[in-house]
Amino acid sequence: MKTQTMTASAFKIGLLLALAIGICSVAKAYAAAPASPPAQMGADKNETIVLAGGCFWGVEAVFEHTKGVEEVVSGYAGGKAESARYDLISRGDTGHAEVVKVTYDPNQISLARLLDIYFNVAHNPTELNFQGPDHGTQYRSAVFYTTPEQQKAVTAKIAELEAGQVFSAPVVTTLEPLEVLYPAEEYHQNYMARNPRQPYILIHDAPKLKNLQKTYPEIYQE
């Protein structure tokens, strides 16, 4: 009996050791395996919209101070590649408009809210081919859409503004399909942040930021 008992005990001990060794081996193999990259919230889900509303310095600044906007790039749209230069566009006969490409996270801010800011803060959509002191078709109010959904959203927003008589004059914003966006010269990028004391900025664009902060305080960011 004693011998049988010892044999059974030895068998149990051996089984436990084998299980322990197996578990240890699995644990070591798991630890040695490369870790999977962490999931990124909202990765590859950013969207863009291209907006024109006068001088791109101020429009760019407004959206740079909007929560949920990931990037703003000033550029030109509506004309040919050979005329996508500031000195040529300033003549007003190239077909180009000064635009900003707004890249945003739809998980943080909706297209509808961006359009609210565009129409109510970034520019005056009732001024035909000018904004304040700047005159010419290069300063027109326009949305360069990239999808049918964007086109429908902007059309609906304009209809809403007109029906609500938000402005004392008709909205003249045009909808144009985006063919090519040409980035503007480097010195135009992030212009207001680089030139906060420039007279044009102080007179025409700084008030837009104050209006953004006052009208949409929940999405304003420094």
C-alpha cells in the first residue's frame, strides 16, 4: 500500500510539474511575442472641406482656433496650375479663389457646425466677389466640394440661412467641384499666428477670432 501510495503521489507531482512547465513556456512565448500596436481612436477618419471667403489669412485663423480641426492649409482653387501664384491671382482674372483646406475629425466636430462657423464668423456670404476691402473674384464666397454629400450639406445650409432670413441680403456663396487644390506659398501659411501685429490682421481678422470665441465658446481654442 505504501509503495502504491508513493507511486501515486509521485505521479501527481510529476503531472503538476509538467503543467507548471507548460504554463511557464506559454507565458514566456507570450511575453516574447511582439506587442500589437495600440488602436488609435479615430485613426484615418479625418475629413476635409475646402472653403473660400475672402483673404485666406483670416479664414485660416478662424479654423485654426476651432476644436476638432486637425489642420488648415491656405491655397488656391478654381484655376490652372500655371497661374496658382499669389502675384498672378491678385490680378483677379485667373479663375482661382483664395481658399483654405480644413481637415477635421468628425468625431469631434460636425460638418454642419463647421459650415455654421464659415457662414457666421469666417466671412460675409452676402458680398459678391469681395470681402471688406478686398475686391475681385479671387475673394469670392465659395465652397469647393469633393463629394455629393458635401454638396447637399452646403445647399441645405444655404437654404436654411435664406429661409431664416439670417442676413439682410441674399447669400451669394457658390458651389464648385474641387478639381485641384494648390497650396499657397509658405509665407501665407499660419499667417496670423506669425504676424499678429500686422495692421491688416488687427483691423480685419482679429475681430473674427473674438466673434468665434463669443459665438461658439464651447469649441474655441487658443
